[in-house]
Amino acid sequence: MSDRSNAALDTVIVPRARDLGGFEVRRALPSRSRQMVGPFIFFDQMGPAAFVPGQGIDVRPHPHINLATVTYLFDGEIVHRDSLGTMQSIRPGAVNWMTAGRGIVHSERTGTEPRARGSRLFGIQTWVALPAAHEETEPSFTHYGEADLPILDAEGKRLRLMIGRAWGLSSPVRTFCDMLYADVALDPGASLPLDASHEERAVYVVAGAVDIAGDRFPSGQFAVLRPGDPITVGNEASDAARLVVIGGETMDAPRHIWWNFVSSRRERIEQAKADWKAGSFGTVPGDADEFIPLPADNEVASYP
């Protein structure tokens, strides 16, 4: 977390990097200083990574409860499979929304063709906490193609709205609460207004640098904005910048997080741990030979 003083900011998080074996992720949420921004409770930058022929990502089948996962790529391709029988490739500009609800298992791997020729991967994966009334909803999966998501291209900015309503656009992605999620490119001298209609907002700088209320933020910084005031994000540098904007209404209560499980109830997480250990979550058709075992309590961070 930065000690920067800026009236427009609540906090600045510098994501911690983790090497997953030739594949790096940078995690901004959850952190010790901030658990959520709106309903977003997990925010990972995946890559950028380059894989030689024969290599790729292999996230073996693993479970989730009481959340939705949202996958968005800048580069590369991932094949998603889940215990509902879904098999879906995601490519840049599209959105995979998976509602775990009462429980789901999924895997994420590099596809056969990209693995054979060598590939790249760069993107963002987020988790969205479900409101308490919807935590145990039926699991589901929906894919939204690149052409399904609205774009604003004007005045030196190109914006794809993945989730929510903003800047005169409306995304078709169905959610359980008010949310905002956008991928934005700013040319030198361009700016992006952020109104105060969303209770909580944050800006993550993917590439280049942006300016907020007189301070410059380079790539890799996650700036959580103070609520209630309109703010303009600008690019005063000589190179283009790319950023992700997230936000939404404040969640109804803090959440417990342990490994891949999120819930408003600690006992629900304990039940999920027992269910995964007992093998009662189900399997992933087409990817049932492997799975990630339940880790020990001292092997994973929990919040709170």
C-alpha cells in the first residue's frame, strides 16, 4: 500500500506478485488494507506470459462457492471446463462469467492448438461476491463474445464496457448487484471521466501511466477512489495508457475468504472444505483425471 496523500484517493495498492512456475500473477484484492471494491473481492493480473511450444497454463479442477468468477483477456486463449459440462474457449475482448452459487468445479487450461504452437497469455481474473440472498443460487456459466460488449471510441479513448452501465453504454452481462467493469485505452492527452454514480470505484493501470488529481500512477498500481465525487483520469504522458476500471455498490457485509471459497458465513466455508475433501462437489467432464487437493490451513491466506 502506498503512503501517497491525495484527496481523491482512499488507498493505493501495489499488487503482490506470485510465480506459478513460468507464469506470474499480481494480486490486488483481497489485501490487508482493502477486502473489496464494490462486489469485487479478488483481482488478479495474469501474465503477461509467453509459452514455448508444449507449454501452457494448467489450472486443475478446483471448487468455488458463493461467488462468480469473471475472466477477461488482453492476449491469448484459455479453455474453461466446469462440472455443469461447459467447455468454452475465451479470447481477448470476451467475458466468461461463471456463477458458483451453492458450488461448482472448473478447470482452466491452454488449448491443444495454442499449446502445440506456443502462445501468450495476459488478462485479468476477478471474483465477485454474491449478495447474501443469492449466495446459494444455482451454479451457471455464460459466455459473452467480443461483439456482444459495447464500445465507446471517441476523443482519444477506446473503451469496452464489460459489465454495468456507464458513459452512455449498457453491457448485456447479467449481474446480481450494481457493478462497473471496463477496459480503457487512452491516447496521450486523452481523459476518462468517472462520475459518482457508483458507490465504490478503483482504477488499475495495465500499461503506461495515468494521472489522477495531480498524481501519476504507473502500470501495476491499483488506486481505490474516494466515494461521492466525480473524478477524471487522464493520460499526460507521451505514450498510450491502458487501464481497467472496476466498481459497484458496497457489499451487504464483509466476507470470509479461504482458498477458493468466499461466503458471508464462516461455517459455510467449513462445510465446503469438508465437501471438497470428501469428493462430493462433482467432477469436470473431459477433465476428471486431476484435481487440486484441499490445502492445509497454514498453506493459504484467509480474510478476515
